[in-house]
Amino acid sequence: MFSLVSGQEAVECINDGDTVAIGGAGAGHAVPDRLMRELGELFARSGGPQNLRVFHPCGLGDNDSRGMNHLAHEGLVDTAIGGYWGNAPKMVDLALRNKVKGYNFPQGVLGHLVRATASGKPGIVTSIGLNTYVDPRLEGGRLNDITTEDLVELITLDGREYLFYKSIPIDVAFIRGTTADCEGNLTMEEEVGTFSMLSLAQAAKVNNGIVIAQVKRTADGHCDPTQVKVPGVFIDYVVVEPDQEMTFLTGFDPALVKRDVEYEAEELLLEGVKRLVSRRAALELRPGIYVNLGYGMSDGVPIVAQQEEITDELVFMIEQGAIAGIPTTGLNFGAMFNPTAIVDDVYQFDFFHGGGLDMAFLGFAQVDKFGNINSTRFNNFITGSGGAVDISSAAKKIVFCGTFAVKGEQQITGDGVKILNPGKAKKFVDQVEQVTFSGKSASERGQSVFYITERAVFTLVPDGVMLVEIAPGLDLQRDVLDMMEFKPIISTDLKTIDAKIYRDQPLGLKHYFTQLKEQKSGRKGG
């Protein structure tokens, strides 16, 4: 039987050296932030507990002080294992200063690892992460010099290489829901994602650990059993946080959990380079496909799809679990307006890992001559992969979106671009600082890969990176090649980027989609 306790009472149950696993994602998406704050405050007040191992499949934070930032005290955390670090700068600082051991593994892999831990398996075997920074032949997912233990191994089965990620026994699970009924059963009717809450609770219980649930409210009676996400029999303590927000930016917005509620569209006025890149990237869309979007530059693609009135022709899927709605953008990324369904993220990653995604739009910090991408560590700034490694390892087509150079300046006209400042640093480099995506592996898998910027479009070919399009109004040598550390293969059919992306008019995708469907229907009829 669960106990209703204060946040302070709940975290006092944690012992030195415990492994604490935390559910939720991003900027408050089902993040048990009250529990994390209470734990940080307990340590600051009493000096304990100490030397915890903290495990979080998704990133947790607001880029400032919440989420994992609450736990960024020297001595509180010995080791942090996370799917994304970029929204917890205080914890990143500890890792960079060798004050905490740190690992960054793919978000989907970590979600599956929780499920494996709950079922008593020694770990999971997968090809996700091969030939990237997670591969032990490169960095093994370790973030700094004091991190030496190998948590991932290279193995061979039936003549093929795989990575074996070791299970992580859990002593304490922090989970979150909306309502706990009279028996402690947890429902999540106001949560933008369900994540791995059930698996986290099960993993703790099979290890004789404890489960602490943060909720917005309790109910006197019994909830509908079909709505239960975590049964009360797995929950030890419930902490009520009546001011619990839907996300760090949203108190409660029913459009994020309802299919038929009107909402105010976000940032429909895309501007500058993001507008150009998003519009050019959207030209790769096709009707009827499953599409994933990454955080940052690429989250402008669904905005273009809205403007072009083609959202009903696509199925957007985000790794946090929402399906067939309109993805949110910016810090609120990870939710959807008007989703058709919200599934546990591990099930979403089952589909992603299996190759179900037709297309993924992701960001990049660097591209090298081999077609490798770095989006995880740049100039000693750690962000982590989130779901990018999972997604890019299996999607049929990947479109990487980003600016051509660091802090370049350009004048955008209806006819193209004019470069005013080529940039302070090059992003197309001889060798990336960290391999988040392997061009060699992608070629071997037969994936279609594009790199789209405001100045040029490249594609991956067996011999490296090929330049296939250049923005109108640019000088190839001065504005493109001179700002690259390597010379790309130049297509014998080098084209100009369609000038319509620079103009204030629709791209015509709705009409184009109609044509494609008619052609397909005609072929079937013939």
C-alpha cells in the first residue's frame, strides 16, 4: 500500500550510492521536477545522500536551473547516465570539470535498457550506435577522463557486429503522473507523454527498490483501470504537487493531449536562415510517409507543412511518443498539438529501430568529408544525442538541416542570398570532433542522406559528400568552397536551389502532392 508523503519525506528514503532513475523528458514533459528539487535541497541542507548514480533516458532541464540542474551539486552525484545533456548546463559543467562521471547513450537504447532491466535481462543487443561515439572503439559514450568503466561492449553474432549495453539495476525510481487514485494507481491524462514510467517502476521493484510518484492530485475513488499507466501495487510513495505544470512552459493546454481542441499555431512566421532551410527541406516531403523531426533547425519543417496545407498527408512521429499531430517547437519540443495517439516512448523506438521511419529531419553542428555528422559535442560543449543516434541509424532517408557556417551573415532577397560575412567558423570540416552519425555505416545500410543549408545542398555518395545544389546569387568558390575544410565531390549536374524558397509565396506542395498521388493511382490503374 502506498504512503502519501511530503517531497522532503520521500527523498529522505534515498541512501548513499543508490541508483536513481528518473522519468520524463525535456523541458518539463512529465518530469518529476518537485522530487528532483527536493533531493537537491536535501543534499544542500544536510550533505547527503552522497555518490548517487543517476539514470535518465531523456534529457531533463530548462537550459537553466530545473530538471537535472537541481542535482548539480559536487558530491551528490557520482555518475550520471543520460540520453541528452544539453538542457542541464549545470550538470554539464560538473562533467567538463571532472566532478562527475558521465555517459551519454542514445535515448531509445536507454528506454529499452530500462525494460530489459525490469525483465531481468543482462542488457540489450543492438546495432544502434555502431561506428558512432557510443562505440567502444571510439569513446564508448564516456564524457570525460574520470569516466573509465565500460558500460557498452562490441560483440559479434552470426558474423555481424553489435553493441551490448549492460543493464543498470535501479534502487529508486522517480516517476510522474497526473492523478493517483485511492489505491495509488497512476493516470496521465494531462501529460504530453507517458515515457517509460511503468518500466522504471517495474525495474525498481524487481531490484527490491522503491518507487516515488509525483502527481498533480489524488482521487478518493478508483480510476478507470483501462486508463492506469502505472499500477499502484508498484508505487511506494506519492507526493502531491498541486502546481504541477504540463511542461516548464505550459500550465495546461488540452490541445497537447486532445485530438479535436483548437490551438494557436506556433511561430508560423519563420524568419531568416531557419525559414530558408526549413522550406528547402520540406521539398523532400512526400505524401503518406512517416516523418520524424529533431530539435532545433529541423523543427521548422512542420510549420512549413502547415503553411502548405499538407499536414493531413503526413504522419509526424516524435520520439517522446506522440503520433500524427503537429510537433511543438523550441524549448517545448517533444509534445504535439492534436496528436492521434500518445504511446510509451520505448514502443515508438521499437518502430524507429526497426526501420519504420521513412524520413527524419535532424540538425548538425559539423559535417566532414566522410559524411559523418557531429551534433553532440562542439568546442567542448556537450549536448548529447537524445534520439538522434537511434533515428539516424535506421530511417530510410535522413535530411540534416543547419546553417552552412557558424555566425555567417547574409542578405536574403526574393532571388536568393548575398553573403555579407562568410562566418566565424567552418562547419564542413576534415574530421568531426565527435561522430554522432556515421557516413560509412549509412552508405553500407543504403540510406539516402542529404545535408541542407541556406547556401548549398549536399548528398552522401559512396566516396563522400557531393555538392548537388547551390543557392542562387552565390559564387561557388568564394561563398561555398572557400568556407569548407575539404573539397566536396561536385555533381556534374550541379543545380541551383529552387528560387521559390526565398520568396514570400507558397511552395506549391499541396498541388505537388496531388500530382504525385494521381501519378501513383494511374500506375496502379494501368
